[in-house]
Amino acid sequence: MSLNSPQQIAAMAVETGVKKSRMAVPAILVLGFLAGAFIALGFLLDIHVSTMIPGPWASLGNLLGAAVFPLGLILVILGGGELLTGNMMTLPMALFSGQISAFAVLRNWLLVTVANLAGALFVAYFFGHVLGMTEGAFLSKTLAIANAKASADFTHAFISGIGCNWMVCLAVWLSYASKEVTGKIIGMWFPIMGFVAIGFQHVVANMFVIPAGIFAGALTWGQFADNMVPVFLGNAVGGAVFVGLAYFVSLAKPAEPAAETAAAVVEH
């Protein structure tokens, strides 16, 4: 059968979290850099596609841009990469199973955050600014997106972050469902397209688009920092709680033995 059951997916997610927690630092940093760059490239493609659509059809342009954004996660999952938002699901699931420590989770998240930021900044500066791929004809679209992200207050950015990583981690979850490349791509495609079309905030994507606006001279690093905190926290809740904890409790948590359950009932 070409599909894994939800129970098998849950076991795979826990196993993946354990493996990620034990990766060597150089591997985490290299794969994290690649993942940050891949997400940025997906966003860059989104900006270019949506900009090519005439103004009166702007909503269609936004939809088409969202439809190509999944390139980033496809490259991460199939090509290999350490992406913070996906790790916000898999490592907590390994933690809930008792196989890794909270320190291992935080260590991975910190290293991957730094590496993802480096990859996203590389694309934003060299491709976006030096080559002008987020400026010139594309500047108005870049700034419209960047300003929308940066202008959200803490509460709105936090809640938006929850919605985003709920969908991103479901995309990762669905990629585990299929044993074939085509199935993995289709499984990932629609949740990612959906979060982008809705306008939810993704911490790694914001590591690209807000600095792109900064390099164009329109935003500040203070605005970037103010955005990162609530979106990071919201993404963490969306991935660890709304996907990781929900599916761990439902599918991966070991069932209490019937004998122990019966004994507990008698005692009470």
C-alpha cells in the first residue's frame, strides 16, 4: 500500500523528532541554511508570479502566487533541509513520548532558527537586493507584503502564527502519509497554498520578506525584531500543540493496559 496510516505517521513523526535532536551541529547549520533559502526562493517566486498579473486581477495574482509558494517546502522535504516550523511539530512529539529532553528541543530550535535566518537573508540580500528581484518592478508587491506582516500588533501576529504553522505542520504530516514523490507533493501543496492565500504569518518566510523591505530602505530591523517574537511563539503553539500534541494524544500515546485500567476502577 502506498499510504501510511495516521498511526504510522505519528510514529514516523516521533522517530523523526528523535533523529533531528541527535544531529551534529554542522549538519543542522548547513541543512538549516538550505531550508531558509528554499522557503525564501518559494516566496521570491510568489512575488514574481503575482506581480505579473494586471492590477484589476490582483486577487487572481495573489492566488497564483500562493499556488507556487509550496516550492519551498517541497525542496525542504524532498531535497533535505532543517526547517524551524516543521521541527516545531516533530521534536515536541518526541518530547511528549519521553524520548528526548526539553533542552534537546530548545537546542535544535535555536540552531535551526539561526541557520534558517542566514539562508533567508542570503536570498533576500543577494537575489532580492543585489540582483533587484524584490525591487524595481517588484518593489511595490514586496513592500505591500512586508508592511502587512510588520504592521500587525503582537496579538494578531501571534494568532496568525498559530494558524500558519497549524497548516504548515499538517502539510508536513500529509507528506509522511505517502510513500511516493507525487503523493508527497500533492499532500504538501494545498495546506501551504492555503496558508499563503489566507495571509497567515510564517516566521521563516518573514525572515525573507521583511529584510527584503529593509534592504530596499523601507522598513527597519526594529520592526523585524518586533515581528519575529510573536510569530515565532505563534508558530510554536500551532506546530507543537495544534498538531504535535493533538496527534500524539490521539494516535501515538501508548494505550493504558486493560488490566491496569480495571485495577484503577476497582480502587476507586
